[in-house]
Amino acid sequence: MRASWEVFRVFLLLGLTSFGGPIAHLGFFQKEFVERRRWLASDTYAELIALCQFLPGPASSQAGFAIGLHRAGLTGALAAWLAFTLPSAIIMIALASGLALFEPGDYEGAVRALKAAAVGVVAWAVWGMARSLTPDWQRLLIAALAVATTLGLPLLLGLTAVGQIGAIVLGALLAPLLVPKVAVQTGSPLALPFHRRGGLLAGGLFLALLMGLPFMAWLSPATWLTISDAMYRAGALVFGGGHVVLPLLHAETVATGMMDEDTFLAGYGAAQALPGPLFAFGGFVGTVAGGIGIGLLALTIIFLPGMLILLAILPFWARVRENQRLRRHLAGVNAAVVGILAAAFYDPVLTAGIADWRDGLIALAVLTTLATGRLPIWLLIIIAAGAGWFIY
């Protein structure tokens, strides 16, 4: 218990001070847990980061979860996630609860600027993923086919989830035919106190929820099921976490009429300026859709798939990292996710965010600044929102 409390205390401080997104979070973790506290050796930490970047879910939160698991078992893992997420989650849920106090005209210009800024942010995030996950023409082809599948299947069948899941399956099936040999990881394996039977249970639960929640939401229109389905799939399909969750959540909420565009972008902009994980935005979405209870459910569900798949893989990672065939399948899935996000970027992020030259100018300015690395994303979002008060 003492170890779990120590984990909670350290991660709570990080949750209050870790601005700058997942890459910055991992830098904070390196200084705190490798250099200062020496909870992990540097090579073990590098192995953990490689794994979290390779899996779907919020990479920095997964890394924190694994560090807590390593330090104090499952209670330590839960303490790490809760403490790191709590500050931003409280603010996001409180913001969603208080939005009704304002008139849309009070923040119309700022929200329009946030729409345009989101185009630049998501474009940069998808481009960064594409560079790392589709480095050759074969995986670019898988990504292109995934775009077609993501956009085409919903038109035929009427379910967004079918397009996304279909693209993932397509990527896995095409990988043995198209993906070149993937380099096997070297270095010391990550050792954590979690056994293979528990890994199999976590993996089975991950797949059961991924396949079962869309069906349950289709059978029942209950808000909690609809939100659970949307949040779970968003959390399950985002690699590296962070900003690329925007198009997936937008497609499941704004595009379906669950909330309006202005409210969505107002919450997303606020999330950019907060410390801690951007996935706390899920609490905002759930609270707007159904109140604080649904907000807490959404907050939990959006993180759940990333943690389940991490628990599922950890006991087997030493074998996976040395298995050429499995790594090729996973590489094909990664390429398909790039296609899914590219499709979601086009519609609805681009189509909703760019209406005239002013929108395009803001999006281009954000994208250019991100490419130069001169300003962090959270500061860019604040600047864009402020500019919206003057140019619209």
C-alpha cells in the first residue's frame, strides 16, 4: 500500500505539471523515474516506450500505467493512471458542466479559430504517424486501401465502426503479402509482475469489448452504451495517443448529432492547454452528452482499451519482439490505422474547419509552426483562440 501511495503522489505532481503532450510527458517520466528515482534502468525504460509507441492507446498514459505496475503491481498501475489523469479530468468535466452558463456568441470567434487550428494540429499528427508507420510503398498502399474501406463501408452498411474495423482486418490480412521484413527489436526485455494467463484474459476482454460494444449500441439507443462504444473504439484505434483522437471522437459525436461542433471544439481547445493526458477530453465529451456520471464513464472507457492491450502484450512481448511473422501483421495494422485517421481527417476535420481564407491561414500557420518546432501545441491553440476574437 505504501508503494502504491508513493506512485499516486509522484504521478499526481506530474499530472499537475506535465504540459506539452505525450512526447513531453515521456521526457518528464525519463527524468523522474530513470534519472532521479531510478525505478527503471534506462534500457528498460527505452523498451517500455518502444512498446507503448507500437500499441494503440495513449502512449504516455500507458507508459505511466506500466511504471506503476512495475513499482507496485496492479494497484500501483491504477494509482499511476488515476493520479496522472485526475487534474485535467476534473477541469474538463467542470468545464463541460459550466458551458450552459455561456451564450454561443460569447466564444464564436474563438471556436471558429479552434476549428481551423485543429486542421493544422491533426494534419501534423497524421503526417508524423505516416512517416513512421508507412515508410515504404507497400504500407502506403495498405493505408490507401484503408482510407477507401473506412469511407466506403459505412456508406454501404451505415455503421462507422464497420469501416474502421474492416480497415484494421484488411491491414492484418495484407501484411504477409505486402509488408517487407520488419527489424527485430534488440536489448533487454521489459520485466513486469503480470503473468501470461492474465495477459490472455486482458486480450480476450479487449477484443470482446471492441466487437461487442458496437453491437450492443446498435441494439439499444441508451446514451451510456453509445458513449461507451464511441470512446472505446477511439481509444483502441489511436496509436501514440493525443491529438489524433480528435477526428475519431468528432466522427462519433458531432457527425452523429450527439453534440454540436462549437461545443466539441471549445472543449478540445481547452484540453490542449491543460497538463496531463489529452484523453481526458473524453470526460468532457461524456459530460456534455449525458452528465457527470456519463462523463466519468467516458473518461474510464477511452483509456481502457490501451491499458487492456498493454496488459495483454506485456507477458508475451519478449516473444513478439523476436517473431518476424507477428511483427509483419502488426506493421500492416499500423499502416491501416494511418489510413483510418487520414479518412477521418478529411471528413469531418478538414471539411468542417476550412470555410474561407482566414481559416486556411490559421491552419497553415499552426501546421508551419508545428513543423518548425518553435512553439508547443498547447500554446499554439491558445494563440489561435485569441486570434479568433479579432479576425472573425
